[in-house]
Amino acid sequence: MKREIIFHGSYFINFYKSLDDQVKMKIKYVFELIKQVERIPVKFLAPISGSEGLFEIRIEYQSNIFRIFCCFDQGRLVVLFNGFQKKTKKTPEEEIDRAMRLKKEYFQLKNQKS
């Protein structure tokens, strides 16, 4: 099993560049896990309830929690959107709304190309 990870726009890359090296290493580790493991543990990837097809990649480093939104495209690709540092137990609604807009944008652009 080998999943391909693609990035939509520069949303995630801009977020990633702002992080320190230790957090970047942890993100790379989780990405490799997602690429290679058929059944990804919920600790690392979980659906966002009430958000059709939206998932969050979960990264914990020391006392910091990071979330990276994604979706699956044709069962093979994980598409990464915006990321943020989580500061409360509940995922902020505005972050979910933004991720849903970016997901819609991704599929619209993809359909225009086909």
C-alpha cells in the first residue's frame, strides 16, 4: 500500500514553513505513516463529524496540538488543505468552514481540468 499525498495550493506549505524543525519532523513521520499503512490509527487521522468527507491529520508534539485538514480523492490521494495549532478541545468552526471551502475549490479545479 502506498498512498500519494498531494497539496492543494500553498495553504499547507505556508503553515508548514512557520513551524519549528521538531514539529516538521513529526509531521513528516505521520505523512509517511499515512502513505504506507492501510488502516491509519484514529490517533493520527480522524473524520470531522458533520463535515462530509473532511478529515484531520492529528499531530502532537510536546504540549502542542496541530491539525491538518484533508480529504480523500478516488480513495488513493490525501489532499492537504489548511493547518493550524489547536488551542482548545473543540476544533474551531471557522477552521472547518475554511477547510470545506478549500475542499470544494479543489474539486472544482480538478473537474475543470478533466
